[in-house]
Amino acid sequence: MLPQLVPQPVKVQPLAGEFILSPDAAIAAQDEAVPAAQLLAEWLSKPTAYRLPVQPLLPPGLPGIRLEIDLSLAALGREGYRLEVIDSGVSLRAPAPAGLLYAAQTLRQLFPPEIFSQQAANGISWTLPCVEIEDQPRFGWRGSMLDVSRHFMPLEFIERYIDLLALHKMNVFHWHLTDDQGWRIEIKRYPRLTEIGAWRPETVVGRMSRSKTELEYDGIPHGGFYTQDEIRRVVEFARRRGVRVVPEIEVPGHSQAAIAAYPELGCGPEPLEVATQWSIFTYDVYNPFEPTFEFLENVFGEVADLFPGLFIHVGGDEVRKKAWQENPAVQQHMKDLGLADEHALQSHFIRRLETTLQGRGRRLVGWDEILEGGLAPNATVMSWRGETGGIAAAQAGHDVVMAPNTYAYFDYYQAANKEAEPLAIGGFLPLSKVYSYNPVPDELTLEQAGHVLGTQFQIWTEYMGGPAQVEYMAYPRACALSEAAWSPHEGKDWKSFTTRLAAHLKRLDALKVNYRTAEWE
């Protein structure tokens, strides 16, 4: 019988027999394999109550688990691995440390589901089925965006969220840190960003709609931010699990919280306050003058110092250009720069930031609106308005991350009967549709498809007031997208997935994940 694994590995060969982990077992690892071995020992220690030492070699005759960097497996890529369980021991081999982390995640799923308990699970026989697994990911970008601007999320939950991504072999945590409703990252040079921009006096109640003429507010102040030390902690926590953190600082629109803190950055007729509604605002747009670019260059400088990963996200979506059109000084500035229209001004904005980020050895990524007015030369496009923007960018030779609302917006309802579900922004995205997703559109040639870095799901938190709501909207749909990102598209099978998912949910139960339990659609 095949083990019930999520996401499904590339090759699984069941063998006869089983391996039983005993209290006197050990974990063997040397050099670059040691960090993955230490993390595996941590994962196993709580539920088993075994103190499994990590040492260079296993003593003769002692059962245990061996982790090894094996360069002969280089064809599997840096995240690929081979896992073998026989009755006398377990072997995890990979050409790079990242692959050992994924082998360890697979190994955890081979144990009884209680292995995911955060306390000792008494009376369990820690048995593994004998098996050979060879595995590697389909895409190099597999992840999730979490919006903490609309609703601030506690630091401990951020780490739990990353842990769950890593369990599902996702390697990108896209952290949406700034928006109209809150600025969530400490910037030493500009303290008012968190003193003022991180807090709003109240929040609109219920779902926004054009038909509403009067809005109700809760009267409860909301806010919070992450200190630079806390951000370093999250980055290190993620790194140990093979997850890179991609920060997002929104420009030039969705910037009302920043403009509320530093009004000289705006271009509207009146001062702004941190937004208390869910909407797209006319004047939440930075002005394009040199002091603004100096501000942004300083902000992104501190961001780059905090986040060592290659990519930094600059937003670029939903820019209402009326604020630029109405402002005579902005219009004159456009003429001075020789820019034909406001689309060209947005392109100018993004190109300036790309130069800033390239100077720090980083790559700019933005939502697909950064195509408007001409794409910055080395920008990566994150396609959210369906796949059209991603297709255009890939056809033009730019790298793309597919994040379409049609398949990957997990703030959409999970059931056709919306009245039976928690309040959401709208739309309907069932588990079956998420599972069916293929991140490589048919319109792309083989060469163009090579520009598709991967895919991720989005959690926008307008209607998610805390961690429990986030988990409910994310799971089990995140399990489905993990297969779209990791497993081969050929051979995907809905019946197989739902069978494996039923077993996998017992693991989520042990982790106390607040997933949606209703019948799947």
C-alpha cells in the first residue's frame, strides 16, 4: 500500500517490512547535513519523548536515521532527495541541505500522525513502513502571501504559519507588511511609520459593497508592528526550515498608512489618516518627487538589511492615478521628465526602485500592474488578475510567479453556499479547483514556460481578524496547491488526492490546525 503523503512524491516504491524507532536510536549526520538532522531531532523529540542524539556515525548494530549530502544525486536539483526505509534503519540523501529538509518532512509523514503532536503522545508505536522514495519539486517558487496590514498577526502565529508551509514543502513566505490600513515593519530612520502608521482608531464592520450608503465601525483601535529584532527572528526561523521570506513594501499606491505618518509624501489636497475601510483610495499614492524617492531608498535599504533573500516585493497594484492627474506639480514633473502619461510615471517609479534594489544585489518583484507603462528591465511579475499578465511577461522574457485570483486567492469562499461560511470578500474557490491548477498556461512555448518560477496562494485578511480565521481559509486548500507547486502535473488524480488528504488531516489535527472540515467541493 502506498503511503498517504501530501504533496505526492515523484516516485514511491513500497517495500516489505517496517522500521520501529526506539528510544535508544540515534541520528547520524556530518558537515552540511547536521542542521537538518538537528531540526529532525527537535521535531521527533516532543511527541516521542525520545532524546535522539545527533552524532557523526551510528554505532554498529544501533538502529537509527542517517542524513547525508550525496553529490551523485545532483540531477535531482538542490531540493531533491532520496529516502529509504528498511527494517534496520532509515537513510535520507540529497545533493544539498535543502533536499534533506524535504526528506525529513516526508519522513515525518510516514510516522503515525501523532508524530506532529506538540507534547508526548504516550502508547504509540513509532513505526515506519519500509519504502523507497525519489523526489524533487516541479517549481522552485512554492509559497504563500500573508497580509498582516489589514489585520495584524502575532509573531508566534507567523512562525506557526511558516512551519505549516514548510510541512507542505513550500519555500516562500511572502510577507505583505504595508498597506493603507497599517504599516507593520519598524524602520529606524522613520519612527512615525510605526508610531502613527501602524495604528487605526477603528475598523469597518461587515463586508464592503457599493450598495452600502452607511458604514458601521467597531470603535476598537487596531494595530501593531514587528520590531527589527522580531523580523530577524522570523527570517532565521524560516531559514532553518528552508523557507525564504519575501517582504512586500507597497508602492506607489496602497500607501495611505505611510502618507498618514509623513504627509509630505502624498499628493492629495488634504492630510490622510490610516484607513479604517477596505477599499482602493484616490489619494493613497506617493508623489513622484525626489524627497519621496530618498525616503523610499532609505526604507528599502533597511528592508534589504533585514531580509537577506534575493527578492523584494514592491507591490505596484491598483494605483489610482487620479491623484497624479489632479496635481499640477506632478503634471509639470511628468513634462520635465518627458513622460507621456501616468502609466509611464508608474513605470518610472518602478524603474527607480529596481535600480535601488539592484544596487543592493536584489531583484524586484511586483504585481502584474507593473507591466503598465513598460516593465522595468529585470523585474519579476507576480500575476494576480488571472494569468494574462503572467503570460505577457513570460512571452516578453521576464520571470513570472503565478498567483491568479481564479485559483490562488484563499480569501474567496470555499463553498457555493456562502451563507454557511464565514464572511469573505466574495468569489468561490473550492478545493477541487485549487487542486486542478496548472501554473504553466497552455499559451506558453516550452522556452517561455521556463520563465514560470512557480506559484503561491494569497491570504488577504480584510475579513480574517486573527490566526484561527486565517487557518480556516488556508487549509485544506493549501494542501491542494502544494501539489500544484511540487508534484508532476501528469498523473494528478483528484480521487487519489482526497484519499491522501483524509489521512493528512489527522496530521493537521495533531497540530491543532483550524482547517475547514465541511464536505469538499
